[in-house]
Amino acid sequence: MAEIGLNIEKAAELLNEGEIIGIPTETVYGLAGNALNEDAILQIYSAKNRPKFDPLIAHTDSLEKVEDLVKNIPEKAATLAKHFWPGPLTILLEKKLNVPDLLTSGLSRIAIRIPNHPLTKQLLSKLDFPLAAPSANPFGYVSPTTGQHVQDQLGDKIPYILDGGPCKVGLESTIVGFENDEVIIYRLGGTKVEEIEKLIGPVKIQVNESSNPAAPGMLKSHYSPGRKMIIGDIKENLKGLDKMTTGILSFQKQYDVPDNNLAILSPNGDIDDAARNIFAALRKMDQPHIEVILTEFLPKKGLGKAINDRLRRAAV
Ligand code: TXA
Ligand code: MG
């Protein structure tokens, strides 16, 4: 099992030696390694059992360090970076030659963000390389929002997990890129589309629903708790089902099933709270006695859209 602790020196030392470790961010925990070291990148793909056509995000702690990795920063990208970094926004930018193709799965753009977590910011400031860090879960499974989640899923594959407590946002970063003069959102996430539009005008949402390996971004089936999941009117769908073997993942409402089978995202209907709880709730549904999960979409505003996206993919 991995050691879990608060030792930033130790984390930095392991990363300097080319090892991979668990790190906290405000979105979800990452499985981190030196983004410029092909051996470390390969270890990440292998520990996650992730196909190499699915590229990794690079994390760093300053715009100067970003500039070392990209050819240029378009004006709108600079505006977004200034406003949202450090924070849950990933920007796709044309990469320089020093960035390994293995990191970007051969694509010409690198995905970069400056995460907003005090421990990880300190860690990054000690390193002279960026950190490649996908979410620290086995490929296709629910993302981790605590150090213990990382331990449960990948603890036997890594030496250390930097423990930064529960993630404050709880959903992965929003991914944004630029094609000609168009701003495109490729993944809905922790930065709200409304906030992006307020700053730079209308964006196009092009969230990938494909399972085509050549398509970058997200795969259709993801975040899976490994159970059949039905999205819709929970009360209606519960009729005729065995309450002992049915899991319920509701936004606000209480249901008459055993506590162990129920996850309520936010009893007072707060969507940001629901975002913080969604992945732990999906994890709770992954219990041997649960055969089917009933859930429902959230209101389509703020982070609700990103949560619905995760539910949709978890249900495939
Ligand atoms: O919040 C987050 O973004 C978390 C934390 C750890 O930072 N990371 C994360 O990484 O969610 P991951 O690997 O689970 O998801 C990254 C997504 C993938 O869907 C990948 O296909 C896409 O970003 N991606 C990465 N590099 C890309 C690139 N160069 N072009 C297009 N999509 C890219
Ligand atoms: Mg992921």
C-alpha cells in the first residue's frame, strides 16, 4: 500500500527520481509524474491501465513555466488564464518540441492547467518540470476526491499519496481550446461555462460523445461504478424493483431504501455541493449487493451541466 502523508519534500524527491505519486488538486486527485520524462509518463499509463491514445494534462504553477511548453498563448487564452488560474480550467495550446509526444498522444496541442491546491502549488514550486496528472483512478472508473480513494484504487501501484483532504470542487477541470477564432469547450467541468462566456463571449460546446480512439477528449463510457444505471424519474423507476438490491443516487430527495443503498448529493439542493459529492456517491453505489442504480439529472445550470455529463457517461 502507498504511504499517505503531508510530506512535500518526500513527494518532490520521489518525483525527481522519476516515480509517480498521488497528488491533491481542487478538482480531483491526480496520478502525477514528470511530464517531460517518458518513463514516468509510461508508468502513469500503465498504473491506470489507460490507452496511450488518451493524452495527459500537464500541471504547473506559473505562466512563465507554461510559456516554456507552448508556442504561443492566444489573447483569449491569456485572458482565461489570468482570470481562472490557478483553478479548474485546462487550456489546449500548441506545444513546443520539448514536450514528449507520449504526453499528448501525438497531438500538436498540450493540455495545461495551474491547479489551485496549497500543497500541490508548493510541490510544483519546488520542481523544475511540469507534472503530468490524469485523475488517479483506473481507466474508466470513478475519479477520486480523497486520498483514501486513491489508496483504494491505486495504492498497490504507487509509493506515496500527498494528502490534501477532500477536493473542494469535486469535478475535473473544464477543457477549453481554440480553433481559428472559435472558443471550444471539449469537457464540461469545474469552471462554469457561464463564467467563461461572461469573460470572452460565446463558446461552442463540443463535448465528445464518441468512443472513437482517435478523438481526443473524453470517451463515451467513463466514471463507471460498474453497475447498470438508469437516469430518470427515480420514484417511477423504483416501482417493482427490489429495494434491497437497488441503489439510489438522488439530487436532494430522501427515499425509502436502506441507508447503505442511498446517496443524496445535496439535501438542500446546492449544485456546487452536489459536484463535491458526485464521485463519492458513485463510489458508494459500487457495492456487491447493489444490482441497479437509479439516478436523475440535475438542473442544467452552473456545474449541473458537468454533473449531468458525468452521470450520462457513468450510465453507458
Ligand atoms: O481536473 C482535472 O483536469 C484532473 C486533475 C488531476 O487535474 N485531471 C484529469 O485528467 O481529469 P484526465 O486524464 O482524467 O482527463 C484529461 C482529459 C482526457 O479526457 C484527455 O483526453 C483530455 O483531457 N486531454 C488531455 N490532453 C489533451 C490534448 N492534448 N488534446 C485534447 N484533449 C486532451
Ligand atoms: Mg479521468
